[in-house]
Amino acid sequence: MAKFIFKMPDVGEGVAEAEVVEWHVNVGDRVEEDQHLVDVMTDKATIDIESPVSGTVVEVAGEVGDVIAIGSMLLVIEVEGAEVSEAAADAAAEQIEDEMSDADDADEAVAHAAQNSVRPEPVEGPPSSSEVKSSASTSSARMELKVLASPAVRQRARDLGIDLAQVKPAADGRVRHADLDAFLAYNAGSGFGAAGVRRADETIKVIGLRKRIAQNMAAAKRHIPHFTYVEECDVTDLEELRAQLNAARGDKPKLTMLPMLITAICKVIPQYPMINARYDDEAGIVTRYGSVHLGMAAQTESGLMVPVIRDAQSRNLWQLAREIGRLAEAARTGKATSEELSGSTLTITSLGPLGGVATTPVINRPEVAIIGPNRIVERPMFVPDGMGGERIAKRKLMSISISCDHRVVDGHDAASFVQGVKRLIETPALLLVD
């Protein structure tokens, strides 16, 4: 028997180290050649590393969250035979280099922790308490073993007296804390979710995408002097137009507010080029872009990501709706490419119906502005009565927030830009005029 020391391969030009995101093997496990060993994350992408040989794992380097230098020992595999050729390791390194070849522009693939513009599909409510009690007499311990859940989720379920087999999991079949929360809310008044129920403390290591988000947000707030401007818009007529267009859409994708707002933004941008720009503060250069490559903050299981709508100014409402849906699905399922997750010149971010009255989004550095539409609310307003007077009517109102880099964008320019967008969405027929 011989020991093969598998070193951290060179995963890309200029990359000196990689963070361990998830181990797929443990000491003592038998592995086969090309078997998935570990996921590592660089500042460019997440890489799957496979075994170059077959054997038994006898040692691994580091825990999840640890950073390992390129060329350092990653793990040791005991193999049959006296020696192991280095060709296997070289082949593994070449495969990883191929995977990294199109990732050079992926530095902005990590989303800023501002707000999400696309929400995941809601999970259906869990079963009623009567259904839980009727099945509680079954072998709950045996059933729990069949449910996919982390140790922390299992411990919390035990503390709350919940049978995991009765909890509706997410789409991938794994029960998470959010699913337990939904179960408790659904069964409120049935003995679950009492105010005095104790929940175990959790210690969660910040790794992977969440770690990149934390680093990017800290850098954005540390380097960029933010200011935020908020304006309220009457979107009653815009919502009526949207309903009319959807009623006659045929096989076209359903329109949400987002494509209409993006259209308004793209129509106003040419008058305020300083909004659609990126600032290289080290070189002291501001680049104003002629095309609007619009980043769209999207919520995923791993965290916030920002897929990019290329040349948004050249797309009509239906094309925008279709691209928004495609990119949101790609981000949610982890299939978005590095090209689709980089190169934005301006970002839009929204919490949808959870948007609140106003938000102060954080800029996606090195961009200089981020736009945040907020929740639509209905309120009484004074409107013209057609006879020179006014009357009170129910109107749909929405606030639009914009955060800007005050080194590049003046307050007057930001306010004027938002006022231009406001004029278009309050006179929505103009959105359909070239």
C-alpha cells in the first residue's frame, strides 16, 4: 500500500488559495477515480474537485471554511501499489483549469446583500395538527432518519416536539428552519409555537457565498459615501396598463412591474449618464456606459446573486419579462454562468410585496447607483375631478429609492433622474412610444 498526497491544484491564473466550502468524503471512506471529493471557492468561482486515483481517504486538510494555499496538501489517499504516477494529479489540474477558463470576469458574481428582486416559489403549508397527532404514534424516530435535514434542524425539531416526517420540505426535499417556521405558524394554537418554547442556540460558520457577500458589503459601505433619495409615484394607471397587456398577451410571458420599471429607467438614462457608470477609485476613472447592463438582485438558497440583463435598453417589455424569468431561474437553480453574473453597470433590487415604505439599498461596487422599487400600497388621494376641482379617490402608490455614490453622482442629478422615471410611469403610454 502507498499513500498518495493530493495537493490543492492550480485552479486559475492569479489564484493563490481557495476556501473549503463542503467536503463530500470523510477519513476512512473508499473513493474511486473521478469521484467528487470537495467543493472549494476562490474569488472567481466555486470548483468541484475530483479524485485522480482510487483508494481510501486517510487524511483531509482543514474544515469547512478553512483556506488552503495552492500546492498545499488537500487530502491523503491510501492506494494499492508501491508508487502513484503524478500524471493523475496533472490530469485533475488540467480539468479544473478548463472549468476556470471562462471565469475570469466572475468577481462580481456574488450579490450584494441589499434586497432581493425575485422571490423563491412559496412552499405550501404543512399538514394540520390533527394530521400530525394521528401519525405521531408511528415510528417517528425511524421516519425522521428518512428526512433530509441538517443536525441543527433535527435538534430544533426535537426540542419543539415536531416529527420531521410531517413537515413539508423545500423543492429539493431538504427540511430547513424556514420550513419549521412555516409548520409552527400553520399549527399555531395547536400546542406548537408557544411563546415559551425554547429554541437551541446556533453557531453558523460564515463560508462560501455568504462570506463573499459579507466581504463585498463591508467593502461597499467602507469605500462608498452613500446617499439615498426616495420619491413616491402614483402607479394606478401603470397597473391598469399592465393588466390590459397581460389580458392580451397570448403566449407571451406575464408582465410584472419590473419590466415596465426597467423600460422607464432605460428611457431616462441617456439624460443622466452618470447614473449608468462604474468608478475605479484606485485609478481615479469613471466609465459611463452607453448600454444598460442591468443587474437584478435575486434570492437563492445560497444567498443573493445578481444576474445581468444585457443591453436592457434594446429589449421591449415582453423580451425583458422573458429574460428576467430565465435569469431568475438560472440563479435559483445554480445554473447561471459567470458571464450572466458579471458586468452589470446599474442594479435594480426589490423585496416585492415585502418591500416596505422605503429602503436604503447598498451599492453593488464598483457601480455608482442602485435602484429599489418598494411595495405598492393603496391610499386615498386628492385627484382632479374634471371640473376644475378635486375629489378623493383610491390610488396605488409606490416609493422608488435610489442610493448613489456621492463621489460621482450629485443629489440634484439623482433626484432629477428619479423624477424623470416618475413622469414616465405616471404616464405609462409613453413607455410604449419609441
